[in-house]
Amino acid sequence: MSDTDTRRFRLIYAALMAVMLLSALDQTIVSTALPTIVGELHGVNHMAWVTTAYTLAATIVMPIYGRFGDLLGRRNLYLGGIVIFLAGSVIAASAQDMTMLIIGRAIQGLGGGGLMITSQSIIADLVPPRDRAKYMAPLGAVFALASVLGPLLGGWFTDSIGWRWCFWINLPIGLIALAVCFFALRLPRKATKITIDYLGITLMAAAVTCTVLLADWGGTEYAWSDPVIIGLAAAALAAWALFFYSQSRAAEPIIPLRLFRSRIFNIATLIGMITVGIGMFAAVSYMPTYLQMVYGINATQSGLMLIPLVAGLMATSMASGRWMSRTGRYKIYPIVGSAIVAVSALLLSTLDVGTSLTVLGSYLFLLGLGLGLLIQTLVLAVQNAFPASDVGTATSANNFFREIGATLGIATVGAIFTSRLADQLTSRLSSSDLKTIGGTDSLTPALVNSLPERLHDAVVTAYQQALTPVFGYLVPIFLVGLVLAFVLPEKRIGNDKSEESRRNTPDTGSESREAEVPSAT
């Protein structure tokens, strides 16, 4: 392969990484900026929608991008996703009220959800199967890095140049990536006309909307027994049932039911939902607040304490990617990864108010080691189980169900934690003490740190006793993931020369030439 082809591939790969980082960052970058944003735009009652709008839109479009990419080709779809994402960023950055901000965030999600999926599928288009692991691993590491970097950047922008830069920052990086992909990315042109499954898209959007709102509102905006939550649960079940029924009838279904005939797809997706969806997102979602409450550190420091998790994840994802490229085998990594995640959850359940930050950081590092062996390995297993014509569909479906699992997992952990916290505070504090702290719903790190020593110690202990046992409750769930990893079939990843030839055979048209990948050897 010529030096020109090598440079072009590296340029495209860097652009894919940058776009993946931006789309993943926007899931979390506003979390630390929200108090300032809602204060300036006078919209505290709509605060949750700033995050929910992005998550909801991104989740809905994942299977759509994956399926359309397989049917129509990924190049123009990817470029369109970048444009949509940047348009949403401009709207959000320019917003003068909460309505415009939420609209901008939803538009961002419509682009960002597709970018996360299509980036992985483009790697499958450009890279031979055996080499794919080496290039997919950094994408998984970038996704995890964004989960930690997002809140840190959001806080820094808010405290320095202003919260609107949480969105403006996307423009220079995104435009460079857009230019690189427009001029350098060449993928095979596919069908120019397809039958769009409008009914399936509508039913899927309804099912995802009800599921996400059920998870976000249950136990927070509404009690779990509230008619609104019960109605959402019933509507979600009905919409999911109708959606899967419609997929058996559609000419070009969004999620073809033939995917579920593959044991590799079913088991890998379940492991992703159980171990990755709950394991990573539960830690990332609740550990920073735990650190602020129990250890009295600020938001930035609590975000930095998640760096050991990212370091562990990056170490094992990079190493396992290279080993999979050399051997073509992947089965051992989900087994070891699931076991490590279960052990780390058990260790996290032993935390108490006297545990040092060093010990806590080591537990998070161990959790990262386990997750690094799972995230992209499961995606690779799914991609390797299907022909090139279904790679995008299978990849997007795997990520889609993992996102649904994460949403439900975080909601479940949150509901258990909230219930336990209320019980712990009630048992440790008198009625007058509860009035002093403003009740269980008004606790903030600043308030806890300002309490008299007796109340401070009681609240900190209550918080610790409410959260850390929940990690122990997750251990049996992770052990189910371990059992699934043992029965995950292994289809050896080979250097299929005929497939490589077919992938690299030029088609007619402007999208015909592919950028070749440097050999793993």
C-alpha cells in the first residue's frame, strides 16, 4: 500500500475518533453546567430535558442510521449526521430560552446518535476483520474517556469562558472532521432507492420514548405507583410488542428479526446490556456524587477521581485489541472482563466512610480493566457474526439495546439508592434534624459540608450506607453476565482474503474508492 493511502487512512481514522469523542461528550458535558444554564435561562422546571432530549433522540436514531447505512451506503449518511450535529450545536449555543436549548439538544442527538454508530461501522468497512480489533479498541476508550471528560470540560467552560462553549467547541473540531471525511472518505455506493419502514420507525420511537421517560421520571418526577408511570410502563410494553411484530412484516425492517437467529448476537447483546450498560454507567453516574458527599471534595476533583477507571479501560481495551488482531480469538476476554467487573462491584460494596481515596481509586481502576475487555470486544463479536451487508444493522442494534439496558439499569440503581437514603436518614436523624437539612430531597455537597459535625457525620454515613451496598446487589447480575460469557460462541476472526478483495473492489461513482488500512503485521 502506498504512503498516500496510509496517510489518507490515518487522517480518516483521526476524524472518526474526533467525531466519536464529540458525540459522546455531549451526553455528559452539560451535567456540571446545568445549574448555571437553568439559572440564566430561567428554566429549572425543565432542567432534566436538557439531558433527556439528547439521550432520547440519540437512542431512537441508532438503529435507523445502522440500517440505512447498510442499505444506502455510509459516507453521505455520516456526513449528514455531522451536519445535523453541528446545526444542533449552533442552536443550543445560541439559545435564549429553555425551549430553544432543548430543541438544539434534540437536534444534536439526532446527529450524535448516528455518528457513534456509523463510526464503528465505517471501521468495519475500511478494515479487514483480523485487523479490526486494533482499530475498534480506541473508539471504545474514547467513549469511556468522554464520560469522564464531559463533566470536567462542562465545569471548566462554565467557570471560565461561559457555558455556551460546551456547544461552540463542537464547531471547529466538527468542521475539520467534516472536511476530512468529505474529501478523503470513499466507501462503496449502494442502493439509491429503498422502502422505508415508517411504521417501524414510529413504533420504535414511541417504545424508546416511553422507556426513557419511565426510567427518568420514575421515583423522581413521579412516584412509581403514580398513574403516569403505570401508563408509561403499559404504553412501553405495548409499543415494543407492536414494534417487533411490525418488523416481521416490513419489507426493509429497521431491526430485522433475522439478527436474533444468531446466538452470538443474542448473548453478546445481553452481556452488553447487563455488564457494560449497568456496570460502567452506574459507576459513572453515582460515584462522583458519592465522592462529593462522603469525602467533601469538589465537582472537578470528583470527576478526576474517575480517571483510574478510564486508565484501566484504555489499558485492557488497547491490549486486547492487539491480541485479537494477532490471534483472531475473542471468547476469553468477555469471560475475564465479566469476572473482573463482578469482583470490582463486590469490592465497591465494602466501601465505608474511612476508606481512603487511594483504595477507592484502585477499585475503580479494576472496574475499568474489566470493562475494557468487554466494550468493543462484544461489538467485534457481533460484527464478525454477520456478512458485510448487515454489519451496520447488527452494530447499531447491539449498541441500541445496550443503551436501553443502561437507561433501565441507572433508573433501577437510582430507585434503590433513593429509597435506601430516605430510610437511612430517617433512622439516623430526628424530625427536627431533617427540617434543619431541608429534607432528603435538598441535600447538596455544599450543604452537607456546612452542617454541624454531628449532623454532618450522620448524613455522610447515611449516604455511604445507602449507595455502597447497591454495588453488592449488582454482583449476582454481573455473575449472570459471566455465565453468558462462558456460553458465548466464538467465531474465529480470520483474514478472509476474498472478503477483503470484495470490500476493496472499486465500484463506479464518486464513492467507489476505499481508503485501505495499514497491515496489523
